[in-house]
Amino acid sequence: MTITVRRSRPDDHEAILALMDRARGIGLSDEERARRGFVQGTMTPELLDRFQDGPGIFVADAAGELAGFAITSEAGGLPPEHPASAAVTAVVEAARGRDLGRMFLYGPVAVDDRFQGRGVLTRLITALSRALRDDFDLAVAFVETANERSLAVHRHYGMTEAARFERGGRTYVAFTFSPAAFAERTS
């Protein structure tokens, strides 16, 4: 089965929201969620429209089925208490005055269980890196430390652990990567 990556369309939104709901790990124990990974946050069709109009939502399409998605957004405009804003702030503070260039947020991301282990995430990150490398210098993601699988995945891809921060009683790791370097590495 061929899996292709493209930018999302409005008719993808229902499937993206459904996969995001399945990826939350609702009903699993904390240990199961940590081992399997989980997606956080609340997403609405209106937010998807906004993200689609920004750097974009990338979908992995397997013969008309949604195999996975990666949402990207501008690194600004969220309230300071939001973990995404805190991640950007933590990365900037850790840089100690070094110019990081233009940043975007990477995530949430999910791959349908049926398609895991088939390189879907690699395809998604590669496609978004190639699409965004001319407009952005740095991607910023954040992962709760309780999410062991997601931490392992980000480390596997060689993303930099740029900072740690806390929000709402939870501890997060802010990861960064250069879309230009990632696109080149996977060429």
C-alpha cells in the first residue's frame, strides 16, 4: 500500500479529529498511556481551519484512509499560560540571546495504530520539513515527561532537547529541530 503525504483539505478534518480522539489514550492507565504515547489538548474544526491556513496540516494518505497527521502552526498568538507558548519561551530563554530565526510549532502528531511501523511519521516530518524549510529556521515541539513513548520518538529522530518547563503541574520537554537539516538528512 502506498502512503503519500500532502497538505490537508477541509474534508480531512473529521478524520483528523477522530484520530486525535483515539490517540488521547482515554480509558488507559497512566502506565499504558506512557508506554503507548498520547496526544494532549483540545482540537475543534475551527482550530483546524486556522492551522490549515498557517504553515499547515500534513496528512499521510493511505489509499484514501488517514494514516496519520502532523499539525504545524505559527509560534505566537497563544496565551502565555498555554504549554505551546511556554515551550517557545523556554527555548528562547535557553538560547541565551542567540538568534533562533523564525520558529513554528510542530504538533500534535498522531499515526493510526493500523499504520504504525510503516514509516508514516518519517514521511510526515520529512514532508513538512521540505515544505517549511525556506520559511522557517526552527521547529519547536513539547512533550509531557509522562509521555515516555513520545519522548523516545523525538529522541529517535535526533531532535534537540532544548529546555524543560512546567505548566499546570506538569513537566514538559521542549524539543527543537531544523526543518532544513531534517529535509537534507532524509533526502
